[in-house]
Amino acid sequence: MTSIYPPRPTSDRPVNGWSITASLVSLLGALIALALAVIGEHGSLPAAGLLVVAALGQLVWYRLGPAASRVLLWPALGLLGLCLVSYLMPEPWLPHASWDHLANQIVTGSLLVDWRLPLLLTLCLIALLLSLAVRTRASLGAPMLLGVAGLLLLAQAVEALQAPGLLPLRGTWLAQAILLTLLLGQVVDVAGAWKQQSSRLSRALWPGLSLALLSLLIWHYQKTLEERDLAARVEQQHVQMAQSLSREIDDHLAAMRRFANVWRLTPMIPGATAWATQAAPYQRDFRYFLNIAYIDATSRIQLVHPPTAINLQVLGSRLFDDQPAGREAVASALQHGREGRTDIIELLQGGPGMIHYLPIFLAAESRPTGAVAMAVSLPALADTLFANIDPGDQKLSLYRDRERLAHQPAEARLGPWQLETELDLSGVPLMLLSQPTLRRLLSDLPRQPVVSLTVGLLLAQLLYLVLFSQQQMVTQHRAVRRSNRELRREIRKRTRLQQEVEWLAGHDELTGLPNRRTFLKALREHDPSRPISVLLCDIDYFKKINDRLGHLEGDRYLNEIGRLGSEVTASAGGLFARQGGEEFVACLPGRDEQEAMRIAELLRETVAGSGLSHADGAPLTVSIGVATATPGPLRIDDLLNAADEALYSAKHAGRNRARLARSLAAPGGEELPEQL
């Protein structure tokens, strides 16, 4: 195909004014990219480096030619393609953690987000470099690539007005200025050549750009929904974690009450062995019970389980004196027989916690003889919950007011979302805080919006190529379409004629009923079934109708009798056909002699009551001969001859009646031929 564009300048070829302008604009873009690389931070260095390579590649393309620019353009396109793959690759195929590990191998402590260019910046650069790779030819899609680059630049400006999301989407304002400079450089160079083809370009370009814009809008909508859904899932997981902690608190309160009620069955104060036996299962199930102690009526600790060194140190302690913060709770259990609990205090074993006191009533006692004290360590309680949470997924903290009671740090960089849920620990308000890691959020974030955007832009490019190519073939296609229309018209005409011929071969032209050929075919198709009956009908004195009323009226009578016969036989599952002249024949598969006679009488009565009459007013009638085939091979001649004899008998007996033929024997006659 002959190119419509001016030849690209090379180092030994003079250049025109447009190419000089494009070179200057590209040089400006390269200088801005270098400035960005010099002043940029670590996170912007990869973007700045690729922008420098792209700007220099475009400058070389204009000054030295496409061949020389490949050294810069193709490696840049390869890196951009890898960057785009990291956005598109499904998590099960290549986990986000693998990309982070690769980034850490390059620079210790870095993540994929530190090296990956923002999505819209990546796509815009790919479009600009591909335009150069196809030599800015309209037939290869360069106008569409530049149009997509312009839309992506506009999308980055719009994203700057939105709240930042999880994925980096846009480049800095300086990076966008570089992209705009490179875009203008290419447009300035090819504007003159493309103007000559503006009509053909517009018919292909606008639909493609419309599809690209629609893809961007759908992507933005999907992105917003997916991030909203992810935030809802993360929040739901946080709430479930808080509910799990609340259930754990409720479970240990119920366990403490069961433990206190056990001693109602004993008549004496528990001994050390009995206490340890009963307390061991509870302490095993609830690891955050630092101890389960027996307090006598004087608030002195008499028994404790488990017998660890730190627990044994508190034996003999008088709580009224040694733990003033819990005095009111102890008194509630020992003196008033009610459950009591401390506020969050510093436990004797060390660390923040809460002590529950439950009165112990021995059998037949109305006043408590002592109390069970269960010391709950809040850090240990939080660790019970935190143990099921991967530190690489989120940071967890448990607060009371501003005091941090428990904490599990994250092993990865934290994301931007922080969630809070209030807990009720036996009336004490606590706050559970969680902050997911960036790795977890990006791993859970669906790739569908990015895939939709990429596929949409590819489809827009393909649409442009298809429409542009179509314009080149319009003239040829018009002639082909004209020939095809004539051919289709001739085919339809011949098809209609063929259908008419086929229909006439099997039907009577006057009445539209099946003819003798179709009737015999129906008999052959029902050959295996028995019984099968045949009705042979003849209009009585039909010649008088033609002679006195005319042939047109006779034709009308034939049509009406055909309609009546079809209705009667069709309701019985049969076929009504015209034999010839005023004779009609009916095939009744599955009908024996009695049923066939009933149908014949019904047909006779229907014709007699139809209102058709002779010139003298006498009703028009029919005579019918009925024959039924016996088991054995179906012999068509015998069957029809029998029906004809029965018809003759009906005529001889005075007409307007039906007669049943004698039973057919197997011998005699000829079988139905295979071909008509």
C-alpha cells in the first residue's frame, strides 16, 4: 500500500519545517524529563527514567530516523509492558508478594509500588511509543494511538480531582507535562499529512475514540465499586474479629459462672487437689486466665491454679490490703453474694487485666463462704485473637481511651485504611484498631477494572483499524454488493419456484389438499402400524352440480367438502386427500373398523348438514367406502379395491351412506411400491 505521509527525515536527508518543530518539542520534553529525574524522589525515579528514554527516543526518531530510535523505544516498551502485566496478572497466577519480593531484590525494603509506574501514565506512554513504532501511519492506527494518549492525559487530570485510591493511577503534574509535550510533537509532525485524509480518518477515528472514552468511564465506575467493595470486606472482617473477641469474653464469663456453681454441690471448702482438678480444664481452655484462685471470707488467697512461681507468690495475700483497686469487687462477692469485677488494673502478676470475683455457696449455705477469683490478662486475651491473624496482613491494637493495652505490629508497609470498633469487656469500653498492610489490600483488589480498560482500549484500536480499512474497500464492495443483490434476488425467485413445484407435486391445485401421491406416501409411512383404515368418498350426483350450477360453483363445493373432510379426519389424526374429480380419500392410522365407520358417519353427516345443496334444494351428500387393513404386509391395491367395493355398495344401496368392506386377507394384491 502506498503511504500517504511524507518520508521520515534521516541524518543525511533534508528535513522540512514540521519535522524541525516536532524535534524541538521532543527536545523540550526530554529536558523536562531530565529535570524530573534530577529532582525526583525515589518513588518517581523509575517514571522519570522511562520518560527520559521515551523523550530521547522520540527525538532520535525525528533526527536520525526510525531505525536508530529502536535502540531506545523497544526496551522502553518492554519495561512498560512488564509494568502493565503486573497490573493485569491475576493474583492466583502470580501473587503480589512475588512482585514485592522481586522489588526487594533490586533495592532492599522496596515494594512493587515503588517501581511500578501509575496505570494511566503507563498506558499513555505505551500509546505514544507505539505510535512511533508504527511510523505514525494512519493505516496502522497511529491517529487512534495519539487520540487514546490524549484521553489518558485527560483522565489523569480528572483523577487529580478525586480522592486517592489504592492503586497509583496518575503521574505527577510534571510527568503529565512531559507526556503532553511528546503528544504535541507527534501531532505537529503529522497534522499536515493527515489533513489530506480527514474525511476517511474522521469516520474511523470518532467511533474508536468513543469506545475508548466509554472504556475509561466503565473502568472508573468499576474501580470505584471494587475499592468500595474491598473496603466493605475489610471492614466486615474487622467487625468479625471484634465479634470473635466479644464472643470470647462472653464464653469466659459463662465458664466462670459454671465453675463457681460447681461448689454448690459440695458440703465443705474445697481442698487444693479438688481445686486444681476443677480449675485445670478451664485454665487449659482459656489461656488468658492467669490464675483461678480461692478467696476466703477475709479476702485472703488460699488456693491458686496453676501453681506457677508467680502465682505461688500471691498465696496468702489479703486482697483488701494488697489490691485496694479491687476492694469493692471483692466485697461485692464476699459480703453481698454478688458477682464483682475490677476495672482494668495492674495485676499482681504484672500487666493490665481484669479480675472477676464470683461468690461460692456451699451446699445448704445461704451466705458465701468464699469467692473464686479469675484474673484475666488483657494482653493474653488479645494475643488469643491476634494469634490467628497474619502479621503480614494487618496491624492490630487494643486501646482503652488512649492507653494501648495490646499490640501486634505489621511485618509489611501499612495501607491507607484504618478501622476502629468499640468492644464491651464486662462493661469496660475498649477500642480495637486494625490497619491492613498495603500488600494485602493490593493482593485482594480485583484486577477486573484494569483488564476491562486494557481490553476496551485494544478493542477501540481494532475498531479504528477495521473502519479505516473498510473505507479503502468501499468502492469495490459496492460493485460486489450490487452483484450479490442480483444473485440473491435470482436465488429467492428460483427458490420460490422450486417450492411451488414441490408443493404442486404433492397437493391438489384447486382444493389445496394433499393429492394421491401424498396419500400413498402417508400410507407407506404408517405401514408398520396396525390397524390402518381408508375412507373412499364420492360426491353424490356431482355432475348435476356442474351441469346446473356451473363449474365455478362445483369448484366451490369441492373446496368446501375438502375443508370439512380435513377438519373431521385431522381431529382423528388422519389425512384427507383428493383422489381426483369428485372423489376424496382419507388415511386413518391406528383406527379399527368401528372407529373408521364412526368417522365416516361423522364426515357424511357433516357434509349433509353443511348447507351445500343441489339446484332443486336437495342437500349435497357423499357416499363413503371404508376398508381396514388386517395384520400382515400392507397391500395397497387390496386396501383401495376393498374401499372402492364398499363405496360401490354404498352407491348401490341408495347413496348418502357409508359401507364397511369385508375383512382383508393377507394374500393377493401388490405391496406399496418404494418409489411413486
